[in-house]
Amino acid sequence: MHALHIIQDEHRNLWRIALTLEQVIDDLHGSPRSELAFFYAVFDYFDQFVDQAHHAKEDRHLFCRLRQRTELANAALDQLESEHRHAPARLANLRQLLADCLHGQTSLDTLTTALRQYTDDLKAHIRTEEQQVFPLASQWLTEQDWDEINQAFRSHQDPLFGDEARAEFRELFHRVASLAPVSVGLGAHSGGELAAPAQDWLLQVEQMESAYGRIQALKGISLSVRRGETVALVGANGAGKTTFLRTLSGVHPLQGGKIVFDGEDISRLRADMRMRRGICQSPEGRQVFGPLSIEDNLRLGGYTQPKPQVASDLERIYSMFPILKEKRALPAGTLSGGQQQMLAIGRALMGRPKLLLLDEPSMGLAPLLVEEVFNVVKSLKAQGMTLILAEQNAFSALALADRGYVLETGHITLTGSGRELIENEQVRAAYLGM
Ligand code: ATP
């Protein structure tokens, strides 16, 4: 792969770590102790990979070659190289501050200010490289230069996101995957987009209306989902959650409003075309095909996919749900409720969703199985899947969601982060039984 793409990929990951750090800093409140492992993993990752591999290779190969070809980049390179040189000392300083804070020798405010400054500087550093240095490198470096630079970067082994990710960073990876969206809008030479990751909407629904004959089930629902986000849709029986998901996936007609998915207006597209675009649904009540084998049920989920891909996708689903592999030749109707739910989720995953819709996955399950289903949802979220989770089990859904919407008789009455909604008095009284 071309070195610039490798660096941009690494920048994208660094940006995600910065976003995750910011969220953790915001949540620090009283004691940073519970976050010790997280901070140390971040610092170790920066030490071992960013400073020693990423920066060193930029300095030695990319920046050095660019200086030889043009003086135009010198000011930016001076600044970047100086930041690289000071990076290890800065990390050591942060470690010390963290230790001091834990021993009560410095205030939490001092620590959080230093950490925020660190993430701000990290983002500014990435922007300078992407906006100022990369365009000049593309313009001035020769093919021979690139051969050498590409060679150097190809041997990179990222211990967090790479093929040989190391166990000590697993926790950090999951944290980053679940807190920061996968795509944050970085692109070749367009560091400007970095300022607006919040705009990276995968789905935007405006004023959705839907009816059953004269019964107006949805009365103007507006809702958006960012890439990599888990959005919970909570509300009582009959509030309109299922109707919303069915109207979104196209199995129920849209009466009014607009649905924009991945930049395209899909309001008039048929359900199968929406599925091909990447909207896949695990329906309420599972709706597995009882007489068909488990494997055939899964294959049905992959019917829009190219054939050669289906076999490997099946293996992926089986490794996620080993029980389905064990029973794959049996009729789906012989599975327990919890297993049928796994099958319904597996079937939706076979469509390679960009957006996975889960309708009441915990419905009718015993408490232990409910927990298991939510663990599956958590692991999908940790892998960076974008999810809408409709649930009557509001607490569990909001606890794992990034954001939530409360639906009442076809209207959205409240929206906020999962945590804000859990703490909201109205929600606590109406849905959480508190
Ligand atoms: P539940 O958890 O019970 O499924 P929900 O929030 O998913 O609730 P919907 O099933 O979307 O709610 O129902 C929204 C409204 O539409 C309700 O007033 C319901 O009675 C009505 N409704 C749903 N399905 C039909 C149908 N097939 N025919 C007529 N009305 C319907």
C-alpha cells in the first residue's frame, strides 16, 4: 500500500484514540483510578508505536526526502519534527501527572487540562500533516522517493489496530471501537474535514410518517445516526418502534417525510434495494423460517451478496455463535428462543449491514439470555457496527447506546446521550421503573 494511505489510516486511528480520550476525560469526575488501565494503555501505545515507529519513519523517510526536494514544506516540517522530538518527554510528564493525581499531589483539574491539551495538540499535528505536508509531498516527491518511503512504511506493525494486534491493547481497542466512530471524515489531503466529524451521518430521517389504514402510527419522526454509533429507540408498547424500523427498512410504506442513507435519498427505494444498500433488519419476534435448516436461514440473509463471499461470512457468523454451527443442519424451529434470536441477528449480519436494525432482541427471553443477547449487541458495537436498537428494555438499551430517542405514540418526545436519558427523571419514572 502507498505510504500516504498507511499514514492516513494511522492518523484516522490516532484521531479515534483522541476522541476516546476526550470522552473518558469528560467522564472522569471524582476518581481517575478506575481508568488507570485505559490511560496506561494509551500512553504505552503512543510510546511503543506512535513515537518509535510512526514518527520515526515520517522523520527519517517522508520528511527527510521532502526537505531534499523543496523548501516550501520546511516551516511545517520544523514544527512537526520538533513536536516529534518532544513527544516522549510529554508522555512521561502525563504519566507523572496521573501518578501525582492519584497520590493527591495534584488536582484532577490539572490532569484533565493537560490531557485535553494533549488531544488538542495531537489533532492539530495531524491536521498540519494532512493539510500542509501531504499535498506538497504528492507534488514534489519522485517515484523513486515513494518506492523508498513505501518500503519503509509497509513493514509497519500497529500493535493496536494491525493484523498482529497485541493482547495488552485489546481492552483499549474495544474502548476505542465502542466510543469513537470508525469513520471520522479523514481523507486524502482534506484535513479540513477533521473539524466536523459530527457531521458524518450514515442515516438521516426527516419527518417520517407512516400509517395502518386510518391509524397514524408515526407522526413525523426525525432521527439521525452517525457511522459507528449505537442508537437506542425506547418507548412503551405500541409507541411505534417496530413501525419505525419497518418503514426504514422498506417493508412498510413511507407515507411522508424523507430517508437519506449514506448520502442517498432512499425514500422511494424498495425494501430489497435498501437491503442491498446495507440496511439489514433483525425483526421483532425473530421470524426465523422454522422448517428450514439453520444454515439455510443464514444463507437467505446473504442472498444479496456475491456467492463466493457467503461461505466465509457463514464461518464468521458460526465463530460468533458456535451453537448455530453445532446445530446448523437442524430445522430452525428446534432452537430455543435465545438461539433463534442469535440466528435472526446472524441472518441480518449475512447481508453485510452498514446499518443493523435490531427490533426487541430481548423480547420474551429469560433474564440470563437477555444478558447474553445484550453481550452480542455490545460486541457488535465494539467491532464498530452502526446499530439502531429498538427496545422496551429501556435501561439495558440506553446503558449501551451512544444516544437514544424516546418514542411516545408516534412522536419523539426526548433525545440525548444514553447516559443523559438514563438520568432523566421523566425517563426513569416512565420506563425504568425508578
Ligand atoms: P411493540 O413493542 O408492542 O411492538 P412498538 O413501539 O413497536 O410496540 P408498533 O408495533 O410500531 O409499536 O405500533 C405502533 C402503532 O401502530 C400502535 O398504535 C399499533 O396498535 C399500531 N399498529 C401496529 N401494527 C399494526 C397493524 N398491523 N395494523 C394496525 N395497527 C397497527
